[in-house]
Amino acid sequence: MKILHLSWEYPPYKVGGLATHVEELTRAQVKQGHEPIVATCAFEGKEGYENVEGVHVFRFDADRIPAEDFPSWALQMNSLMQNQASQVMSEFRDISLIHTHDWLSATSAIALKHIYRIPLVSTIHSLEVGRRGGIYDDRQKLINDLEGRMVFESWRVLACSEYMKRSVSSQFSVPWDKIEVIPNGVNTERFKAPENYLQEKSRYALTHEKIVFFVGRHVWEKGVDVLIGAVPEVLRKCPDAKFVISGKGYMTDKCKKLAWDFGVANKVLFTEYVDDKTLNLLYHIADVVVCPSRYEPFGIVPLEAMACNTPVIISDTGGLNEIIEHERDGLKVAANNSESLAYSITRILKDPQLVEFMRKNMPEKIKNVYDWNKISEKTTAVYNQVISEYQKNNWKPRDSSAPAINT
């Protein structure tokens, strides 16, 4: 089966978890005999075609788009994406369906659906109403409207968690049976322990210090400021703790100032974004990984931490709540609560028996639930259901036959 994926980000360009999701899904689809094609943005003059382990990746130059703000940029980007995808459709004439990822590629996906008259499947990775805690201005209304239009135009909507299924259904009045829940996954091969990784710890902390690690965008919904608020209390009980915070965003400067104001700046290291090799190292040298999100439709970071057998603490919110079983393979804390987070961080740093128990249970959870091959199989089942329904109606391409079901 040939599948056209539309995603504004794809490795090596990564901003959030969307790039990793599309990369791993398409890699798994190749292993299962499919032929995925990705239309995506290129930056720094790296446009063109590339075959990445069987995945056809077509990148168009997104640096040349003039725009005053991100939504305006995204709308203009869709014109280039539609043009790139149209060229792909001409080259690969028997594409079975279009799979788009989030609102950023919505307008091009909808246009291509109607031009070529083939089914559209969309994955909702998050919603604007959740990311911002509501819809308050014209910018947010535009994004919310694009999300709603994409959901309406899609034959099926894939949600990464039961929480997201409820959110999409409620926000856009979507029939329950139009939404399928398929979680994100993790590639354990990418998170094997580096050789002599403990010797690299000195780059981030002293030998006796215990590392508390955060990775993600420094934005309101990720709760990085909640973590900074927990630092003084953790240090009061665990003075040998060291906080390593990767990523960046509009809250970075605020968080640095908070650390100074709390008098703990010497115990908080900001690394900005790190490459995959460094990220794997940090997961392994960390004593605990924290995900203090206020809003999280799913959350790939906990899976990556578990793949490294590193204890993880999550907020009891959104899709995160479905990943961890409290005190079995991780700990849950109240969202937006620095005191609750500080208590659980301290607990992990001081209770080796609890840590050992959770580490024994992590591999089973990853293998049984979050394996990308299983996720790809579930996605193919949805594709086949969509194509079966598509074949039974009169809405067909004008110049080609309907796509075949993959068996």
C-alpha cells in the first residue's frame, strides 16, 4: 500500500514529538511491506528527495516563506506542500490514501483529498484549546477552525489516547465511531545504553549528584516552570540533586530568572535542544525523568525514559495518565503543583527499592503496548477499513481505479 504522509516536520528537523511519530510510523510501515511517502518542510537549503530506509521523503524549501506570525507562515507553507504533494501524486499514481498530521498540514491535505478524490485520514497530536487552556484570540480561533475542518473532512481520525478521543469528540461534535485510538510508541533500539556512559556524567553533574532530567519545549503546557518551583524543596531534602533542563521556548528566560530568584541557579543546568545521541546519554545518566505537563495529549518522553529503564514522574493529566500505572512503572503527581512534584522527586531519589521495583516492570509495558510494529499494524487496519468503505461508494478518482485493500 502506498500512503502519502503530510507532516510539517520530519527528521532531521524536529520541534516536538510529531517528527518522531511520523518517522517511526513510516519506518515500521516499510518493514511491513508498505510504501510510505512523506511531503515535508526543508530548512537551511536541504530541499529535495531522499530515500530514508525505504521511506520516500520529499522536502520543499520552507525558509523562503515570508510571514509575520506562525499561523500565517503555516498557511503559506501549505501552498508549497500542496504543490510538492501534487508532484508526488503524479509520480506515484496509485497512492491509496492521504494521512495528515495535525492542523499545520490541514489545508493542503483537504485540497489534495478533493483534487484526487482519495480518502483522508488524520492524526490529532494535540488541540489548540488544550495547548492554550482555551480559545481567546483570532490566532487561536484560526487554528481551532483548521483543526475542526480537518476532522470534518477526514474519513477517520486517529487519536493518540482515550483522553484525546474525548477531547476531539467534545470540541468538534465528532461521532464516537469516527475516532480510533492508536497510541504513540518508542523504538527501543534507539535507546540502548551508550558505552561507558557514566563517565560522561561529569559534563552535567558532579559524581555524587543525582540528576533530575526534563526535556521538552519551554512552554506553558509542558510545565517546566512547575519543575523550577519544586527545586528548592527537593534541594532542602536532597542537597545532592542536580536539575538538567533540555529544550527551549518562550518560557526559558522566565525559568532562568525563577531559578535565580529562588537561589538555586547553581543547581539548574539549561542545555537548550540536544541531539539524539546526547538525549540518549541524558536519559541513561538521569536518576529520574520528570514530565510536569499541564496539558499533554500523550507524551513520548515517558516512553523514551522507560525504554532506558529510568524512573519517570508524570502529571496526572491528559494522555499521560494512561501511560503510567502509579507505583508500578512510574509515579503520578498532581498537575500544576510544585509541592506534589517535589515530594515524588524526593521519594525516588531516596527510595532505591521503589526504583528497582519500577525498573523491573518497565520493559514489559514497552514491549506489550508501545511497540511501533504493533502500532503500524493497528494503523493499517484503520486504512483498510477506510478503503473498504471508500470502495462501496460513488466518490472515486476521475482517471484511476480505487485503491486496493492491503492484506
